[in-house]
Amino acid sequence: MKGLKKIALATAVAAAPFAAQAELTAMDDSAMGNVTGQAGVTIELETQVSIGQFSYTDTDGGGTDEIGGGSFTVNDIELGGAGLVTGSNPIFDTDGSGTPDTAATALLDDLSIDIDLDDDGDAVISVHTISGQPIDWGFTAASMNLEGTDSTTLISGMSAWGMLAKLDIRVNTEDASVALGGTGDGSLNIDTAFTVNSMNFDVPFLAVGIQGMSITGAGENFDYDGDGGILADGSEADGEFGLPIGGTEEAVLTGFANVNMDVYKGNGLDGSGLGTSGATDVLRVDVNNVVMDMNIASVAIGGTSIGSVALDNLHVQNTRMAIYGH
């Protein structure tokens, strides 16, 4: 105890000059409340990322099947703005004329990230636009390969660009899906709205080529709230996101593909979806809702186009995955 007192005294003496220099004063409860009650953090960001190679190797875990040792690689990855793919071609309609008049750059920019903590301890991260235009993104990759004693190219010449209207991430202190097999240790909810305006790639080992693939919202002909009626005059969407296309929830719903999912630690699926038996402490992904339209302008086989493909009002729900090693 005497040793602790000596340490405390020495610490106080050492700190005294700094306290005097800064004219430190004690904070009352009111002042402390003003500090802890401040709004969260906002980060404005612009970036461009290049990765020479991403590689996943399936090491042999010593199982009786003796499977393992191969790799999946993605080469020459570029992530940035839509200008990576579109160049200097205009993609934004800033004056509302219906004709794009402003080109994107190769930078992933115009991002504002708000980080807040709720009273219940949940962390809330919201990615949104600064300018009022949607956030444009671009992605390219030279090839995706399977490599081992033999190798093959799965995909080559991939390029894609699109728009991000919303990305909300919530880290829940309470598990969102205990009843469905969660452990109660918390969960991650992702709610996003985006488009893929154009994606092109080849699948060499199948002699297939995809040109002009797009993913967008289902439009106003989809029953978003499940009441049996389609969206009309915004009656099913009355919130405000402060986002592009007028900033209304209706615009985000109808113009952009919408995805909502929960990610958490849980149990494996047991056939009923409850995950009460089998594997434990696995990565669980519950897809709550996906609504989108998908169109492919041209599907080529053997170098010759065989036509186009369209999926209208694609809706994925009540989908659960359990992911773990073996």
C-alpha cells in the first residue's frame, strides 16, 4: 500500500507542471454531459485503390478426402469512380435536362460517412453523397483464375460501373436473429441501394461473353410494402434519405436495387432454418430482402450473340446461409 501511495504522489508531482501550463479546471456534471452528448463523427472521403493480386488458397486440413492446396486468384484489381470505365463520357444529369452533362472521374469520391452511437450502444454508420448526385463507382479486374497443378481462367476482362444511393450499416448489440439460430452476441445489419449501370466480362472456359449487364430498381410496378398494390405517387414511400433523384424514399426504392441483410455468429441450419443442431459458431448471413431488375444486353456463345436476357421484379427473401470451414 505504501508503494502505491508513493507512485500516486510521484504521478501527481509529475503532472503538476502540465496542469499549471494548461490551466486545467475540473468539469462539472453539466459540462461532462455536453462532451458525451456531442453528435458523432463525419468523414468525407475520396480514394482510388489498386490491388495487383488477391489470392485465396485452400490449404489441406489433413482430412481423409485429401482435398486442398489449390488457389483462387483475382488479378489487376482497380476500384475507384465510374471514370475508370466510362472515361470522360458524361454520366450525371446535373441540370435535370434528361441528358448527362457531367463526367465522373477515376476517383471514388463524393462520399460522406456519418458514424454515431445510439443510446442502446448500437453503432450506426451511414454512407451518403455530399453533392446530391449519387456516388459513382467503377471496378475492373483483368482475370479470375483457378490455379493448382493445372489452371484455368474463370472470368477475364471484367469491367463495371454504377451508382450508390444508400449504404447504412448498423452494429447491433443485441442479436437480430436469436430465434433463427443466433448466439445473442450481436449482429451486423446492412441496408443498401445501388445500381450496376453496365458490366462486361468473358467466361473463357465456357466460351461465354456478357455485355451490357445492368442491375437497377424494380420501378413503380413492384409491390414494395406487400399490401397488394403497386407504388403510386409515393404513397408507399414517405421517408426522406437526403439522397439523389429528388432525395425521396420512393426514388431510392424504385430507381436502385435494394438489399437488406443481417450478418452474425450463429448455428448451422438444421433443415427448419432454426439452426438448433449441427455446426456451431458459424458465420450466418440472413438475406431479408433483395428487390431488383436485371438486364443483359447481349449474351455471346462462341463469339456470336444469341440475344438478350431480362429478369423483371426479381425478389429474394427469407434466405439464410451458414458458412464455416470443413
